[in-house]
Amino acid sequence: MVLALALGNLALCAVLFFFEQADGRPAALSAWGWARQMQAAGWLLLAIGVAGVMPEWLALPVAYGLVFAGVAWEAGAQWERAGFARWRRFVAPLLGAAILVYLLCYLFDPVGLGMRALATSLILGIFYLAAGVALARGWAEASMLRRFLAVATGWLAFLVGARGALVMLSPAGWGWMSNDMLRQLHSAALYLLMLVGGFGWLLLGRERLQGELARAEVLDPISNVPNRRGFFQLLAPWMALARRPGPSTALVLFDLDNFKRINDGYGHAAGDTVLLDLLDACKRQLRDSDQLGRLVGVEFAILLPRTSLQDAALVAERMRAAIEDRRVKTERALIALTASFGVTTIRADDSTVTLLARAEEALRAAKDRGRNRVELAPPPAAPDGLDADAIEDVGKVDAAGAVPDTRLVGQAATLAEPDQAVDRRAR
């Protein structure tokens, strides 16, 4: 079994050698690689000592020292992956104390009365348990794979540690469980820990990479908001909900005016700084349920659930004013920008194509009429027999300029979409 542990760790080292050979290997992966190499060397040296090739008094302390160091470094690698980069400050002194305890037990127990077995089992069990705790960190957000690895590592670590205590308390065994059976269970637990730790590490790495790829598919890397695909995924359920009676949902498109001159005049780094700052100003005007996405270039979309056309226009106007009043400091200049907005609501017969086309039409109208303004999409044709005078006029700003406290209005407000622009251009 000792030889199997040695060869198994050597195989994992060989796999790791051909994994991520590019420069800039993560620190956690490097630590895990060193841990496997130390464990492989320790178990191989122990197998040589047991076979009598080397003197036992030399082989055992060195072999177990390497095994302890390998398991401790493996636990440290798990903590590194969990986000605790200062694990060496704690692991190094604990490892030194563990090796010292084992050497003292080896000196005071030369014939193997149980002290060495107790020390070895407890040291390995504690370090493996530390690895299980690192895997269990952030349990609520952890994947099922990581939860399984945490539980399996914890139970196997308990089994490894319990073996030494049982041998110390009852050298002859416990009832039907003989000392030889305990030793076999101990060896099997160590072998399973090698397999769970090795393959679990590689599978967790693959799971993390898949998560990053899935995130990159729906998230814009610069602005950290949903990209076109991600925004359409968020939009889909509200498109279906629009076919049912209830409050309307609004869509706002906006485009930063003359943004190209920022990139051309000050560089793309300055352009990214301005973009992030202005997006932060826009987010301050939104609710938690509102969704902001980047469609293409500097054209953005905002989904406003349960919001009428008039209330969406007020939100767009607040965002337009916030962008206009913003001054972004870069390395070369203090930059000011404006934005144009197009506003519409989702209708029962809409598709993604018709909805975006209507919002883009309103956005183009804002551009054509001087920029730095909010334009509303034209209203739908009124159904036959509907009295236009009976349509409720809601969502307007009162004489004092106050904004209504709610955006929830009836369907009649959707039918009463005004055709005039909300023009608040700078003087």
C-alpha cells in the first residue's frame, strides 16, 4: 500500500507536469504540485525503508517528514485557492512543530509501542482536516462537487486520525476489529485521500474554468454588465410576461454622444475610465430590479420592470442629467459627455426584433434632433372604439418638479404614450 501511495502521487506529478505549462502558473497550483512531489518522495522513501534497503532510523524520520510537509502544503494549496494567500505563515510553524513531535515520539518509542502511530495519525488527520475546512469555506455558494469533496475529506481525515488513538488505547484491537484491520483501513483512507485530493483538485479547476467561460459569454469584460447575449436572456421572461394583463415593462436605449473623440483624442484607457464612471452614475439612478446591459460599442440598454412609459422617461431624464453634470478626471484632461436616450415599453405582440427596432428608432430621433435628449417611441394604434379622452394621463412631473413615488400604472398608460420628446438640453 505504501508503494501504491508513492506511485499514485508520482502519477499525479506527471499529470501536473503537462498541465498548464504556460508562464504565470497560479500560486495555488504550484503549491499543490510541490505538495504532491513531497508526498511521492516521502512514501517512496518509506517503502524503501520498510524493504530494508535503507536503515530504518534514517528512512522513517525523513520519509514521514516529507509526507507531513506534502500533506501540509496540500492543505495550504486549498487555502490559497479559497483566497487565503497568507497560509504559509501558519502552516510553516505548525509543520515544524509536527515534525518535532514525531521525532520526540520516535526517540521515546523506539520499539513502536503506539506513540509513533498516534503522532503520525493525528498529524496527518489534522492537516487533511485543514484541507477539508478550506474546501468547505463558502459552503452556501459552493458547488455540489466542492461540498462532496469537503465532506469526504473531513470523514477520511477523521478515520486517519482515529486509527492512532485506537492503537494507543487498545493495541490488541477493538473486539472483532483487529489491529491489522485498523491498519488496513488507515492505509485505504490514505489511498482514498490521495485519489480524492488529486482528481478533486483537477475537477475543481475544470469547474472553475467552465464557470469563467460561461460568465464571459454573458458579461462584458470592461463594464462588468451583461453583454448583448446576457441582456437578451434577462429580457426573455419579461417579453413573455408582457402578453399577460398587468403593469408594463419599459426598455431604454442610450448612446454616449461623440464618444469616439474620447478614444481618438485621449486613448482607449481614458475612454474606459470615462465609460466606467458614467455607468456608475447611471446605476445610481436605477433600482436593484432594473437591469443594465451593453449591446454594442457605447450603446446600452436598460430593462425597467413594472414601469410605465412616462416613468421610464423620468428615469431616462435623471440619467441624462447625471451624465451631463458628470466630469470625469483622467490623466490628461477633465472630460464631460452627454447621452441620447430612446424609451419604449414592451407590447403584447412584440418580438425582440420589433422591440429593439422601436427603441432604436426613438434613439435615432434623439440623435437627429440635437443629441443630449430623451425621445419616446411612437404609441401603438388605438383599438377601435377606444375613447382617447378616457385614457388616464399618469406619470407626469407635477408643477413643483416632483417625481411620482411609484412607477406602477395601468395598461391605459401604455396606450397613451405621448409623441413629444422630453427635451432637457444644456443651456
